[in-house]
Amino acid sequence: NLLIFEKDFYSDRLMVECSKISTFIEENQAFEKKFGWQCKIFNYFLASLLLLFINRTMTQRHFFTIMTSMVMAFLFLGLSTRAQESLVLKAQDFKDQFLKDSQAVLVDVRTPAEYEKGHITGAININYFAPDFEGKIQILDKEKPIYLYCQSGNRSGKAAAKLKDLGFKHIRDLGGGMIQWRANYYPEEKSTETAPSGLTVEDFKNMLNSDKMVLVDYYADWCAPCKLMEPYLKDIEQELKDKVKLIRIDADKNQKLFTALNIGGVPALQIYKNNRLTWMQNGFVKKSVIVEQLQ
């Protein structure tokens, strides 16, 4: 649409068309991941050129000459990124694509202990934190599609970036990791049979029965932000012990509870007052923010 011009071209039309491009880039995550910065640069330059053209400070011939050069440069930049693909997929898309792809290699980058507690069928375990991670991952065929996942999507995202640097061509990352996989009730297998354990929803509700405010910390031992928050959460428990009760729930030991409560990842915090949820926050939270919510 931006390449069709008439004698009288109004700035409101320009804004509408440029807005369409911006909206498309924001909504299409896969496209943005591959071409986002090229699109934004292209969009800004295009808007500037059109404004000059509208104000009659540039001839139509010059305008189209510059436009043609910019389109060619944009296509070149776009094609140069296609040699390596790295996509973050929703659980359903990840499952569907992996099952259809006969050449796919499924890699669980969690720790062996996490892997044994439950993993996607067919996955091999290459621990991202292990010192030999890079050496083991390079044994894989760089031409084949590599499907990565971890517990929440953090480690697999870092692993995807490392694989891209190592020259792997087709990388797929499970957004939200095993937490989202389990939230969709997709199948998994265990290396060792273990009896079901962990808190039930009824247990959780009983723990909320208190005349104090209840601060719930959802965490995991492998989660770096969780470890950073742990000391000052315990400090808060001591400093406000007359009014606050702290409950810490391990994601790996309470997988069914996490699914039932729809906890999308760790760390996550909740505050309950009189058994009613009054505040929730996902991700790293500063101590001052938590204290403010508890006042």
C-alpha cells in the first residue's frame, strides 16, 4: 500500500499505513524475532521519506530511487538471517511440529535430577549448567532441527542463543518449558518410578488459614532469581513476623499443585489476606516492593 501514491497524499493515510506495519511486527512474534530490527529501521526511514515527499521537498523520481534501494537492502538483511532459525514456540506448536518432524532432535537442558522426575518422551538430557554442555551439544548434527526445553524457558532460551552461535541452523525453543507443557496436560515419562508427592489444593487452602497476611513464594532450586530473593524473603518473615506468614512452595516437588493453581513460572509471589488473593507478581521482585504490598 505504501508504494501506491497519488498526487494528493495526506499525512493521515501515512500514519495509518505505518501503524499497520508496526502492529504487524508486534503481533507476529516469530517474524519479529527474525526481522524485527530490520523492519523497524525500514519503517522509520520510510516514514521520513514519505513526509519529505508530501512536503514537496523531494521529487517523485528521487523518492522511488531511494525507496528501491531501501527495499533491496531490507530483503538482503532479511535473507541473511534465514540461514539460522531460532523460534520460541507455544506448547501446542512445539508438540505438533516435533511429532511431524522425523529429523528432529529433542533436547532437555535441565539437570539430570529434573529429567528423571519427568521429561518429554524421546528427549535426550544435556545439562545446560554442566561444564561439558558445549562439547556434548556439538556432537549433534547442526543441519537437523533441534528442539530445546527446560523447566520455565529461561535455560533453553540461553541454550538456543549458544547453539545459534555454534552454527546450528534450525532451533526451536519451548516457551514456558515443562511448566507450560504440564499445564496443557501433555504426556511425559519418568526415568524412575516415584510415588506421587507434593501438596494438594486442599492442603494449600488449609495453609492459607491464618489471622496474618500470607506471603506465598513459588520457587525452584535451579532458579537463579529465586535464590536471589530467598534471603530477603526470610528477612521479611522475621521483620514482620507479627503480621506476615511466609509459605515457600518448591515447583519441582509440587508439579500438580502448580498446574492446578495455574502458576506459569518461577519465581512467583502471592499475598493473601483473609484467604483472599490481593496481590501477585511473576519474576524477580525487589524487597521494597514486597514490603510495600504488605503494609
